Amino acid sequence: GTGQPPAPRNRTIQLVFDRAMDKPAVESAFQVCPAVKGQLAWQDDRTLVFTPAEKLARAGIYDVVLDQRARDAQGAPLNQAYQFRFATAGFLEVAQVIPAPSTADAETGSSITVMFNRPVVPLTNLDAQKDFPQPVTLTANGNPIEGAGEWLNTSIYVYKPAQPLPGGTIITAKVGANPGGRPLVDTDNNPLAADYTWQFAVQPPKVVYVTPGNGSAQVPIESPIVVQFNQPISL
């Protein structure tokens, strides 16, 4: 059924009967909808295998039908038509990103988190991280933002900018479909269909604390004047 994990696109379809079958009758009763070109072959008197001539469509839904023309070797037909449905694997997808698209007030110290819908890297030790894909890039006003990324688990990637994000700017983030010139694929080799790009805004600089306070009276002349901002300020 479609509630099962998606099937690989190059998978064969196998029917196993409880007894020896009339092979020509079974073959005439077998069909796949939508129609798929391929070859039928018997492994033994009870096991029929259909091998598609080409990979099945990505994210497709297929019905396999065996109608009542099928019968066993003694001529007994099926008591009713048999049908089952399966789905093939789709593309790797970005399931969620943080900061979310159109965020208006991301903090300057934000990291960028990308969650995929399926595992992308294997479970392994940290030493293998250097060989894993690094799919995220950031730009602000067309200028790249340097940083480094790591995989927290098989499907969550975090990119940490080397410096605080510039305040009051629009950040463009991208998950590349071909980072480093290699397709970004899940562990079953299903690719990301295209680059995933989104934007978010970093909160602008603002004053959060001053001393002496506004309207203070009789302030000692040696008192320092302190102005504190919500983020690092270039001097």
C-alpha cells in the first residue's frame, strides 16, 4: 500500500503464489497501471517476476492487477481479482529551515539550520564529516558570508557564520543541489531537484541601555557615558 516506505524506482515486482500456476494464463492476467514496459519471467512454478524496462517514474503511484484469467496448473481460477498499490521514491526535499523564510528579526548570532525529509549522510563518527556535503551558502548584498557547517545527525545540517550576521540586512540563504560539483542526494541516491533558496532579515542595530539615564540630574562630572547596543557595531 501507499502507507509503506517508497519503493526504489528500479525495483522488480514479484508475485508469489501458494501453488504451481498456469504460466501463460497468469501472464495474460497481469498488468501494471499506469502501463509500464518490461519483461515477465518465472523463477519457479509459483514465483512470477516483472522487471521494468526503464526506471519507474519518480514519486509515482502504481497499481499491480492480476485479473481472474489467472489460474493454477489444474485450471482453478482466482476466486477474485488481486490488486495492490505501491509508491516510488520522490526527490530529496528541504523540510524546514531556521530562520524561516521571511523572518523579519533574526538575531545577528543566528546559525542556519536545514532539516531534510530523508537521511542524507550515514551514521558515522565525526572524523568522516570532512567528506560530507556542505550544501549551505549565505550572502548579504551579494557578498558571501564565510562560515562552517556540520551535520548534527543524518538529516539536519547547521551552518555557523564565522562572524555575526550584519544587522539590518537581508540574508539570502541557499541549499545547493550540487555542492562541490556533486549532486546532493539522500542515502538511497534520490537527488534534491533544484537549489532551495530563501531570505530572512537580520534585526537592525538599536540602543538597549544608556547611562546616565535620560533626564538624570546632578550626574557627577566624572561619570562615564555608556551606550549599549543589541549587536556588535563597527566603529
